[in-house]
Amino acid sequence: MPHCILETSNNLLDHPDWVDLLRKINRALVATGLFTSADIKSRAIQHDHFVIGDGAADQAFVTLNVQILSGRTDEVKAQISEALLQELARAFPRSAEGMRLNLTVQISDLHRASYRRQTSG
């Protein structure tokens, strides 16, 4: 825990090293002191088919959904969101300047009582 799902439109002006960006997201989460590196699972999905608003070609999105076990305060979730939003902003400067870019971070709770995990090795 947590699970980080980074989704983007395929029309971004920036072309980051995706694995490096996921590592930076993981490091930002570890820096909060709430998570260990071994527990974070991150992945990126780029969407070829999307519509934002009226469908204008200069609109793009980068959204990060971070799923964590329930029980953390709204203040803690806000701190996590802000740290991750800053990481995304650093990764997509050209898109932010040259497009109408929506950068978003959402922290979602996983139901602690029903969440299960099995790890091998």
C-alpha cells in the first residue's frame, strides 16, 4: 500500500521517462514518513481515446489516483496530495505552459477491513 495509478492523455507536449516519474512519485510518498518503498505499487496508463470539455486539441490531462488504507485524516491526505501535485507539475512544464492542462491528484481510501494482500517470496 499505496497503489498509485497515473493516467494521462496522449497529447502531452512533455515526454517524461515514465519509470523515472513513477520512482519520483514513490520517493515523494516515502518522504511523508507514512509509507515504505517496498509497499508502494505505481503504474502509468496513457489514453489514446479521450475527450476533455468540448474536445479542443489543446486540452490535456494528468491525473494521479493514490489508493491508501482508510484511517488517515483529511489533513494528512491533503499534505500527500500537495506533495504529489508538485511532482507532477515539475514533470510536465511544457504542457502546462502550452496547453490547457488539468493536473489532478486524488487520494482514495481502501476499506481496511476488507483489503487483503498476499505476497510471495
